[in-house]
Amino acid sequence: MLKQTVWGSLELHHYPDALAVVRASSPEQPVILNRPHAAARAARFFVDKFPGRSLYAVKANPSPDLLRVLWNEGVTHFDVASIAEVRLVRETLPQATLCFMHPVKTPSAIREAYAAHGVRVFSLDSLEELEKIVTATTGDDGKAAEDLTLCVRLRVSSEYSELSLASKFGCDLTEARDLLQATRQAADSLGICFHVGSQSMSPHAYVQAMDRVRAAIVDASVLVDIIDVGGGFPSIYPGMEPPPLEDYFAIIDRTYESLPVSYSAELWCEPGRALCAEYNSMIVRVDKRRGTELFINDGAYGALFDAAHVGWRFPVKLLRDDTMVDITGALEPFSFYGPTCDDMDHMDGPFELPAVIKAGDYIEIGMLGAYGAAMKTAFNGFGSTDVHVANDEPMASQYRGDRRDPRVSDNVVSLR
Ligand SMILES: Cc1ncc(COP(=O)(O)O)c(C=O)c1O
């Protein structure tokens, strides 16, 4: 059986589903399952239906295999936030367009990105950062770069989102006029970008943000070439059932059309979560049961960072190959402990699982493609993982065409 580490690129073994992996190998350590077909479907959806250009925010999941899947479906632009991400994407996809969208960068990162990796798009939210970018991209002959696309990041509300991005980055409207005017002088192409926060549960978040963009443009009286509405497009998790993505796209399109921008302006978005949430699930083993607490072999320092630190609930499924026990019976709320020695390695859930669950059982945890598989560390000696491909459907999908049907349950029990 072929094995590899999470980001390796050996050819992977394909299984029909998670239960088949358990049957074949009774895995000792957690197993990440890739679903390239789900990521490909998400990419096609954005490429076909978003009324502009879709960049992939690499931060959400930097797996080279995933980057290649997205590229093959027509995602050509990548939002990178560190020089390591710049190098990774350049090495994996030599033809890709890279956009360095972290508003606070080191001069050496900007210099390397511009001179060695062909990066021309940068974001900023202060005059200091503008000066840094201009200096770092000025040639040895003292000539300033004439090919920069500079995107000014505006601070907008995160009130409709599950994870706020409203504090750390973005300039306020009071600062935007000076910054937009100064950036216009230095840029060949001027953009305005924002982020409404991750897992935005209402399309209205983008309307509010675009109202701010409009006010900033009018106040600064500058010609704007790009409006980048950022990420924030939601996926489906227990207790979080957002409206269909088409509703988001329609409202963004309408609002964008009414903005006072250049006649040849472009609309961009930078989804992370929505493109990769469905890409991964993980198989974990129950090492101990104590009442309604399950001790499992991955946790807060692994792919379940969000479950531990922001109380995110992921869908779960018992993988029991046992026809003698009715595992479709009553569900009970469980919490998880991860494998490290920390009390903090705890995930409240609740995770609804059959009452019969016991040590030695396996659980599949779904929707871990975004900010899940990417978060794994080797803390306390844990973190080794096998990786395989699963051919079945992710536990939930924005892209199956059945999004308007009410969902029966947040938790799914294997019926085999
Ligand atoms: C600048 C930027 N763009 C895009 C994203 C992706 O956001 P999401 O995963 O919510 O779509 C992030 C995530 O933090 C980000 O910081």
C-alpha cells in the first residue's frame, strides 16, 4: 500500500470510501483522505459562475496536489501570503499568476517575490507598506517599477461571518483617501480589496463592504482598476447552512456593476475555504472512551485546530464494519480529547455519534480541507499521517446541485 506524508506527491492509493480504508488497514495513525473530484467541482463552479476572476487563497490548504487540481480546472491566479507560499506555488505551477495579498510583508520577501518569482500584485493597508513595496521593487539603476498592481485593503465589518478578519488588517475610510491617492501614483494598476471574514453566512456582508468601497472611491476621486471582494465564501458544517453561493455571486455582481470604477475594471475574489473545504476528511481512531468523552488520535495540534480553538463543529460518521450491532441507533453528543498530554487538546463539539461507540472504533471527520489538514503539527510527537484518495462524496457539498433541499441531519452514520 502506498503511503506518504500530507504534502508529499507520491501516487496515492484510491479507496471507494473511508470504511474501505479501515477494512484494508485498521490504521494506527490518522488518515487524511483527499477528494480531488470535490475540489475540481468547486473550482469549476467558481470559474464558471463567479462574475469575475477567482484567485485561490493558498493559506487555506497549500497541498501541491490540490493546487494542481485547481489549476487544471482553470484557476490561474493564487493569493499567497508568505514568501514560502510564493516559492511553493511557483515551483508547483510555474505559469501561475501570484498575488502577494498579505498587507504586512518584509522588504526581502517583496524583493524576492518581485525579482525572482515574477510577482507583480501586492496588497497594502498603510503608507509605510506602500513605501516598502516601492523601495523593494526599485531597480539597481534607481528606476521605480512601472508594472505594479497594488491593492489597498479596506477594513470592513465581519458581522455576518463566523471568523472575524476585521481587526488586524485594513485601513479605515478616514485613511483611505490619502492611501488610495498615493498608491495610484505608484501603481500601474490600482485595486481595492477587503475581507468580510471567513464563513460569511449572508451575501449581505459583501453589499455592506462594497458600500464602503464606493465611499472610498468617491472620497479619493481615483481611477480604480480592480475590485477584489476577498474570501469569506462559506461551506457547510453542522449548525451552519449558508444560502447557495449563487446568491452571493448575484448580489456581488449587481453591487459591483454600480461602482464608479474604470470602464475596463476587473472583479476578483479570493476564496480559500469554499474551494477546498470538501477536499479532505480524516479517519481517526478512538483510543479510549470515558463516558461521553472520546480520546482520539488527532486533535487541537492536528487537523482539528478550529474544533478546539473556535468551537467549530465538523460532521462525523462512525466507521464500524459490524453488522451485529445497530450503529444506526440513537445518537449521543460526545466531546473529543486529542492525543497530546495537554488539557487544552479538547474539542467540545458536540459531535453526535452512535451511543455504542467504543475504544478501537474509527470515526471519519468531514469537511477538513480548509484550515484543517493544513494545520497539522508534530507537537508532542504526534502528527504522522497517511494520505489516500477517497472516491465517494464529501459529507456535505455546496456544488452537488441539491443545495436548496433541506438537510436531514448534520451527522451521518455509515449504513454498511
Ligand atoms: C487576504 C485573504 N484572502 C482570502 C482569504 C481566504 O478566506 P476564506 O477562506 O474565508 O475564503 C484569507 C483568509 O484568511 C485572507 O487572509
